[in-house]
Amino acid sequence: MDLGASNTESEGSVQLQISELNARLSETGSVGSIVFEPQTCSVETNNSSTTNSGSRTRPAIRAPEKKLTLFALRLAVLEKAASGIGTLGFIWATVVLLGGFAITLDKTDFWFITVILLIEGTRIFSRSHELEWQHQATWSITNVGINSFRAIKSSSSLILRTVKTIFRPVFHSRKASQRSREISGMTRQASRRIWDRKKMPTRTWTSSEVPLLPYAKWVFISRNVSKILYWLQLASATACVVLSMIKLVHQNYGEIEKGDTDKKNRKSALIIFYSLALAEALLFLLEKAYWEWKVSVRSLLDEVNKECDLGQSGMISIKRFFYDAYSKCVNGSIFDGLKMDMVTFAMELLDSNSPDEQLIGARILRKFATSKVFSDDTLQKIGINLSVMERLVEMLNWKDPQEEEIRYSAAEILSKLAEKKQNSIRIAGIPGAMESISCLLHVSRSHGGATDEISEKRIIFDNENYGSWAFNHLGLLILKKLARDHDICGKIGYTRGLLPKIIDFMHAEGRVLTDSTAAPSQILTVKRSLQVLKMLAGTAGAAGKQLRKEISEIVFTISYIRDILRYGKKHPELQMLAIEVLTSLAIEEDATERIGSTGGVLKELLNIFFNEEIPENWSHVRVAAGEALSMLVLESKNDCQRILKLRMNQKLVKALESPLLRINAARILRNLCAYSGKDCFEELEGLTDAGPAVLEAIMKEENKLLEVMVGVAACIFKLMSSQEACNMFKRAQFPESDLAYKLVQILKNYHYPSIKVPNIRRYAIELAIWMMKDNVANILTYVRLGMERELESILDTTSELESFNIFSGTVGLCRHNTTIHTLVETAMKLLAEK
């Protein structure tokens, strides 16, 4: 099976137009998951939702199998009509003729009636069992071959085939070439697995292969009996027509002597009987002619198979469906077959104990679930049937090579189901579901080794009998879709051994990342594992905290990410995902320390942040690297000192002039100044060169950029002496009064806390406090501008929103050491010193 389409079909890539990227950066300064402001739930208003749901009708679902159920209905009408007339004729013959006229019948009439009754009895008996034998003949999937789609019409008359050969040679050549192409398309290379190899029941017979007699086995194999019965019926019906026509044409029913009242109605009775026999036989032959016309000439089964897109092997499924629908129409109400559809039929087969039926059901559901035409209706029917979902989950544990296609189909169906949140919740709620999904990931570490070492990772690769990589990809894809729900993320984390498996697939050696000819499947595996890990690490609440702890405690996590950052220049999408994982992990203090203490991680992030050779369409990777760095130095003295030792101060100052980098550069600078400690004063001294650029941005910018620049100014300016500060204002050509006016305007504009810039009022007050300390002129300026009135207003509008550095959803993290009330009181005391 070609996995290219199925593996990449669901993969989304991060592709942003440059204008869109710049717009996002100007507003938020981030392209990843924003942790510097709370995330609110937006309520979408849909006008159509206000309408009465009952008045809305769903579009009709295209269902090719309706042609088969309609065909089965029409055949059943003819069959039941023929059976009814035949029953009436049988009663007429036994009661009226043989009962009332038996001793007065002519010898030829007696034998004609007897032969017709025997023939009709034989035909009725064979007819009642032909369908059963035909149904049994479709039980074996091995019947699918180059001519398997002709099995249903194997009893076609020689005349019909001859006529088609004469008048439609082109049709046959096209069909043959089409079959040849389909067969060649299904041919595997020697190294590929063969899914058509079926699993045979070990202790039971396959009904289609049962030899009924010890001799003449080919003739008496059950799958050939239906053909014998078919021809027997045709012969019986033809004989009945011939005998009835002879009598009706000649009407030689014997002479009636004058005055013989016992025989006066004999002729009429015989005409009625022969007419009934003729009508029954003709209706039966009409049914067979209609059958052959639709199946042989119009190729109804081929047409439905093509519309269902089931492929060459799908003909066995179409046959089974048709026989079941026809059986229901014949054995019950003629309308019973109309209630059947392919999806329900496949779900019933999936629950069978027969491997062949399981495979047929799995193939149909997989094809329909991945079809653009049928997927919505199919997934809806599967999603509301819990027993089918449980069966699919159970199939994930089947590791027999002969059941590989069934297992793969079940995994692909579940991956499609998991696209909808409601289905994801149902899947995750099935007992043992996560353990079953974990079984799809073919990677392990042996146990029982020494306690002072870790056993080697062992990834099971494809072989001629089994394709493990396909299951790895599907397993990770299912987890990725399930992980969109935070509650399910918690279940993933609690599943024993699942997190280490996901992280092991994230490992990519340097030669794989740097080699442009590396197998796409390897890169895809790394990408999917990173996507899953990113979702798990970004989970909110207590479950997210526990997940981040467990992820960071696995000793390979950070080193694997470092390798991706170091060698993944040709794969910026992988770098982007790896950086986002680090950003989420950095929320936890212990994880931050582990990241910073892993050699080379901070250096690689800085290299990416300052790398101007990264293509413009992937510039958001640099932004993400800056966001990760700002998170790692937040409240982390050790990481601040590690970055300062790399001597990147001047590059950080220069980055303030870059529209792409300046927001995160300002965040990094603020955190370095705030959390490095007093013993790093000399290392921080060069950062004061950023003063003029910061002042210019404060006077000109708005929104998020204004917030971070005011914040970095409040920290950097504290490193300056009064003389250095005076010189800075002169170089920036801004009087201090202008800055004071700007800060007061900020407090006026943000009368209430803003979720987009939650710390802008705090930073403005911090900067104002620095300006007023030991500077009476600035105090008078603030008094004149009405600073005291604004501060009093802030006391009445403070919120928890302003108490945190970062947020996880709507939950605040990393609380500020100084409350905003304390800052306001400090500022008001300074104003009182005027």
C-alpha cells in the first residue's frame, strides 16, 4: 500500500504569507502559543445557528449501493411473482387435475403434468438453496482474482458471451487492459508485505472449499454447487416452457364423448394449468434475463464497485452485499433489502469471527472513512456505535502478520474518527484504548539491565512480512489528534510507557537531519512525535504541570531537542516544533533548570535567534527562539548567568532595532536585568547602550511593543547612574518631561487592565518611580501632569491579571514579587515629597 498519501494527507504545515506574519508580529510579537498574555475564549455568533435546527435538512448522501438494493428489490418482485404463480399451479395440478381428473386424463397429459410438477419441484428446491450456496461461495477472500468480478455471473449463458464477443470486442479489450493495470498496480515488490495473504481458520473448514464427496472433488466443492443449481434451474424452466407450449399449441387433450359430463371441464382445467406453468417459467426466465442484462451487459456490480472506489478486491465486498440484500428481499419483505447500506454491512462484518469477513468489513470502512465523498456519513455512523469503536480499538492489538491489513485499516479509521473532538472523547473513554494505541508504536527498551545504565533503544523496522513504520506513523497521528483535548492529554501521560515511546521517536541523528536524501518517513516520524509532545507540554492545569514534569524528567528529552536545533537547519519546521516544546516546558522551574544545564541548548537558541540566513518565509522560527529564551531566563538566575557568559549582549541590544526580533529581545533584556543577581553587574553594564533605542520606541510605538519597551526601560535604567541617564536622554534628544507625559498618558489610556498588555500599567509605574527617585524636577512634572489622580484610579481597578508574568490559558503563572498596590503606594509617597 502506498503510504505517501495517507501519511501526509492529514499533515498541516506552518505556512504564513509574509504580510500576515508581519501583522501578527506587530500585534503579539509571537507566532507560537502566547504565554505572555491570558487566552480568552471567543464566543462565535453564527446567524444560521439561531434558525430552527429541525428545518435544516442535510444534503443527500451519495450511496452507490442503492442501485444494488433496488436491483435486488426488482429481482425479488419477479421471484416472488413466479413463486406465487408456481404455487398456484402446483395446487391446481394436485387438487384439480390429479385429484379430480386423474382417471380421465389422457396418458400424454398425465405424464406431461407429472414431468412438469417434478421439474418445477426440482427447480423450486434448487432455487431455494441456490442463493445459500452462492452466498457461501463468497466467504473466501482468496476468490478475488483477475476474473473475480465475474463470479456472480459465472452461470451466464454461452449465447450472451458469444454475442458480447462479436459485438463488443473493444469493450472486452478495454476491460482486460483495465484489469491488467489494476492487478499490476496491486503487485508488491519482493521486499514489501503481501496483504492479500489471508489468515485461514486453523480448526474449521472454509465453507467455500468443502469437498462434499470424496470423489469428483472439483465438481462437488461447495462454491461450484451454486453453478450446478443455476444451470439445473435454467434447464427446468426451459423444459417447462417447451412442454407447456407444446400442449397449449396443439391442445390435444383427448376426445370427450357426447354426454360425458365428467370430462367437459377437463380441457379448460388443463389450459389453465399449462398457462400457469408457462407463466411461472417465463417469469423466472425473465428474472434471469434481467439479472444477466444488469450484471453481464450493463456491468452493474462493476459500476457500483467503481463508484465506491473499492478497487479490484472490492468486488468480493460488492457481491457479499448484494447477496445479503437479495436474501432479505426474498426471504422476508421485499422492502427489507432497501434498509441495507454498505457502512452498516461493513460494521456487521467487522464483528464477525471470520478473518475474511473482518477483512472485508475493515477494507470497506477504511475506504469510506478516507473518501471525500463518503467520509462524513461513515464517520458519523461509526462514531455513534460504541461497540464498533471498541472493536476497532481491540484490533490495534492484533500483531499477527496475516492480520496486518485489518490492523492497519482499524488504525486509519480511528485516526479519521479522532479528527472530531466528540469522537476523540469516546475513543479515549474506551478501557485500554491508550494501551492499544501504544501498541502501534514499535519501539522498546529492554528491561533488567544494571541500575547504573539505560538499555539501548530498539526501533522495529519494516521487513518483508510486516510494515512497522506505517503503524508508527498512524499511532503518532492518532495521539496527535487525541491530544487536542487537555483531559485526554492527562490520560496519555498516565499510560505506562507511552511518553518514553513518543520521545524516542523524536530522536534524529545528525546525519539524518543534515542528509537531504534522508527517508521522508524518518522525518515525518520526528515531526509527528514533536507535534504530540508540543500538545502534551502545552496542556493547562494540574494535568499539564504533571506532564511537563514527566517529560522533562526523561533524560533524553532535552538532548534530542538540542540535536534538532543544532542539525536541523534543513528542517525549520522541526526546529519550530522543538522550540515550542522548550517554551512550554520552561513554564516549570525544574524543567527550566534542566534545559539550561543541558549543554548547548541556550547557545543553539541564540544562534537561531540571530541567524539572518534563515529564509524570510521561516522567520517565525527566529521569533519562536526568542520567545523560548525569554521564558528560560524568566526568574532563573542560573540561565541568566549562562546567557551572559555567552557574551551576546551587543547582539541583543542591536536586535532591538529589528522589527522581527525587538519584542523578544526586549523581554530577554528585561529578564536578564531583573533576575541575574547583583553579582552580575559588570556583565550587565553593556546593556545600558540600549537606552536611546528603548526611549525612541516608547515615544513612538503602541500596544505590545510599547509594553515590553517600557518594561525593559524600567530595568535597564536602574543600571545607570544619574549622569549616565542624563547623557542618555541627551543622545535620544528627548527631555525627561516628554517621557513623564508619555507614562501618564499610558495610565490614562489603560484605565482598566488589558488582556493584550496586562503589565503595561505596572511597567509604567516602575519607570515613573525610577524617574522620581532623587529627582525633584521629575516629581514636580508628574504632579503637574496629574499622576496622583491616575494612581488613585489604579487602586480602584487593580486585578489579578496584573500580578503575573506569564499565563497558561486563563491561569496566571510566575507571580510578580511586588504587588501593584505596593508600587502605587511607593509612587504616591515619592509624589508627596514635592
